[in-house]
Amino acid sequence: MYNADKFRILLVEPANLLRRTVSLTMRSLGTAEVTEAATYATAFQTCQVRRFDGAIIAVDWPSVGGTCKGLALIHQIRTGQCAIGRSAPISVLVEVCDNELLGMLRADKITRILIKPFRVRDVIDTIDTMRLQTQAVSVSLSGLPA
């Protein structure tokens, strides 16, 4: 059931155990309303029709076959091809982060990078940070003249 007070997050992670653990923890704590996607195609379809307050997206790096689907999804969000706002906070889950990936993530204004393996507490803190960023933007925009 949707609760307007909850932070709506899209979690994109192909690894079932990791995705389910994070999702169930967030739900049990009441931290966020989590929508899970096991594939990037499913995530893209979901975020075309549903609005989220933020996203946590797994990025496989180095890319396999020259295409990094996680980065492609982030670019689709940032270029307005999804119902998620272009400036919505996005965090990434990666196994390794080199200078090349770091530069791309900075260019896409990624909120936080979580290196696998990470603690579930790190994800909770990440969502709390994303929520605060979203609330700060909402408060600053509410003060603008109509």
C-alpha cells in the first residue's frame, strides 16, 4: 500500500539475494517504499510509468561487451526519458570503482557510491541522505514565487 510519507525508491540489482535483503530490510524498518527490478529493461519500463523519489542502481564495471546497462539507465533518467525527475538522487552499487567510472558517475551527479560488499546499514544511511536531499529541494522550491 502506498504511503505518501514514505520515500519511493527504485532498487535495480540483478543479484536476487542482495536485492531481496536490501528491499526487505527497508520495508521492515519503514525506511522506504521499495520497488525492485532484477533487470535494467524492467527498471526502465517501470520508471517510465512510475515516479520515484530516488534510485539505487547496480553498475557492472568494467562493462561487459562494451555496454554498461546501469550507466545507460542512469543516463536515461538524467536525460528525462523516465518519470523519475532528472535531478532525483541516484546512488550506485559497484564491485570496483576506478577513475574512469568515478568521472562518469560525477558527471551524472551520483549521490553516493556503495562498494560491494557493503553493510545494509550503509544502504539505510544512503536512503536517509537521499531523502534529506529531496526534502531540501522541496523546501527551497516551495519558497519560490508562483
